[in-house]
Amino acid sequence: MNTVAQRLERVGRLLGEDWQSPARALEIQMALRLFPGTGPFWLVGVTRALG
């Protein structure tokens, strides 16, 4: 069973350990908004990938 902690650990492995820092979080948010196909529906893919 996947817990929230396990999923957040996997996010850290995928995005880098500093993904929660303000500067890195801003970069991630901007990338999600600027690149086509990375809107809210992109998160469905991430959720599935995280198990």
C-alpha cells in the first residue's frame, strides 16, 4: 500500500530533493503552466506513476 509519505518520497526522487523550496516550487509551477499538456490532467499521470 502506498502512503502519502511514500508518494512524497517518490516525488522528491523525480523532481529533486529541493522540490519544496520556494524557488524550485516556483520553477515547477511555471513549467507546468508554460508547457502544453502539463496542466491539471498531467497530474493524473503523475498520480498513476506514483502508484
